[in-house]
Amino acid sequence: MTDRLFTETLRAAVGEDLLATRLSSDVIFADLGAETVRPLLTFEALSDLLTTRPLAPPRLRLHRRGAPVPPARYTETGESSRAARTLIRPDALYRELREGASLVLDAIDRLHPPIGAATDDLMRLVRERAQVNLYLIWGDSHGFDTHWDDHDTFIVQVAGTKSWQVHGPGSRRYPMKVDADHTHTPPEGTLWEGVLRPGQVLHVPRGWWHTVKGTGDVSMHLTFGFTRATGIDWARSLLDRLHEVESFRRDLPRFATPDERRKHHDELVRLLAESAEGHDLDAFLAERDARFPRRQSFALPWAVDDAEPTADTVVEFVPILPPALEHAEDGAGVALTVSGRRYRLPAVAEPVLAELAAERTLTVGELAERSGTPAATTAQVLRALVRHHLVLLRPGRAGT
């Protein structure tokens, strides 16, 4: 199972200080075991993805020794539904890989459910959006030169081996993709060095320089990347709130006297300081969580034909982060906010929602029993939740 890979398996291997002191601040190495990560991706599953999905540059691309391989070397133009599109040529792809190219496939979490489940679990751990890219290489070459990333990463080795050197933070701490200073230079020496094998995980913080090379063997690894909220995100949120302040909506007094412009400036500074003082950090993070996107997914035919689920129907909770449940002031219902939308449901939905938020996937029968809600009421609640895209309903599991 990959849906608890980070919140349970990795956290147990690293320790409870993972989030409080080590995340984004230290190199973290853990050996979870090859069998633990095997369900994430196999070569057979990857071959199926390449066969059935319309993948082409820039989403699927090749690099060799720090430079991109021209797509014309491994693609051709084909036709689908009378429209021209770019296709990967299998023979050309094999040739480039034999010659030391590194294959990169972006956002594989949106293509392969086991990786998607692990990505959702990582997002529940760090409470930030995440994306997973695949890296595949043969031989002792490298796809990229020594570099740093503008996001935090967890590297999960799924097949073969790869050599890593983590050099540490460079001359500019916490560099960003959009930054005023582009002279970020690497430090001397190496903080961590080793060869990753299947089942091993490495965390490299944002802005830390690293060098990655093949070992002569095949290597297939997944890079789980996520970008944490910063003070700049807090400040952007503050700016949005300033639309409610009349003085900030008013035109600047460009043609007034210097004294009038100075008074206007002083008023803006005062109001800005007052707004910043009242822009609580905890409230900002809570609002950010409430707007956290849900992964796109569909539940046909249930959401359309309003069919009643049976006891063995599988229920999957859609929100990635467990939403806070709020009681209505009149005590007549419960409310929750998901992806920026607020939903109000009758009070009987509360124990069902609480159990779903904790367990995420249950059969209808299990959900009714654990929540202490009659089966008929549970089914009624689920019919409402699936219409609002808060749950997915699937056919019953074998053996249930």
C-alpha cells in the first residue's frame, strides 16, 4: 500500500522530529525496503503508460550530460482523430537511452494511481501541494549537471542504483524560482554521499546543491517535489486583504503637494502595519488549507444516476487534507470547506465525515459500523457527498 508511505512508513523510520526540526533543514536518509516501494512503479507499468498515454515533450523529455536531447531525435509527427500530434518513436527512445540519455516524465502522479496515492499522502504530511517526476537512466552518465532545486524533494529509488552527492546550501539561503539574486553559488565539499538502492529515500531541502550520476546499472527513481509556504505567500495574502481598505483603493496623489504626498504615504504605512498586525499567521495557514485543491477524479455512474450504494460499495474521501468540521450556530448541521467551497450538511453527516477523514477508504458497511450511523442513513449521506464531489464510490472489493 502506498497511501501511507509518508505519514506512517517514512515517519516511523525517521522519527517524530521529521516535521518539527528536520524537514527543509537537513538531509534525511531512510531505508524503507524494496518491497515497500515496489507497488509504486514497475517497468511493466511504465511501459504500459508509454503505450497508452499521449506523452510527448516537454512532459516526457530526454537529457544528456546537462543538456536536453533535441526532441526530433526521438519523436515523429503522427495523426490522431485527424489532428497531428507528436509521438515518441520506441526505437529512437531505446537508442537514446542506450547512449546515456536520462528520461524525465513530469507529473507521473497524475498518470499512475499508486504514485498518486503516495503523493496525496505526502501532501497530507507536509500540507503543501506536491508533484512527482520520474527519472530513468542506464549506464554511468548523468542527465543534469550539479544543480539546486527551487522546491523540497523526497527521492524514492524504485529500481537499480544511483550515486548522490549533496553539497548543502549555497551562497543564498532559501533561493526561489522568482528571485532578485541569481548568483547562488555552491558550497565547497559534500555533506552527504551515497548510492541509493531500491526502497531507500533521500530528502534534499530547497536550494541545496547536489550532484547525481548513474552507477553503470539501470536507475529508476521518483522525485516527490513540494513547495512550502513562505513569508512572501503570507504577504501576498495580506495584499489581497488591502482591497477592503479605502485608502489603498484610492489613487495616489501624484500631482498633489509634497506635503500632501508625505501625509498620504504615512497613512498607507500606518494602515499597512495595522493590517499586517491583524493578519494572523495561523489564520493564514488555515485559510490556505481550506483552499487546498482536491485531485481531479470522477465517480460515474453514481454521481449522475443517484443510485444507492450497497454495503460492499467502496467509499473514497476526495479532499486531500482532512477538512475541519464546524457546527452550525443553530446546531442543526455541520459545515466544511474544501478547495475554497463551503458545504453545509445535516448533523447526521458529521460522524460519517469524521470517519472518512480519518480512514479515507472504507466500504459502506464499514463506514456505517465505525461511525455508528444506520446503514440507510449512511447511504443517504453518501448520495449527497458524491454529488458534491466529496467522495468517490467504487464497486465492492473482492471478498467483501
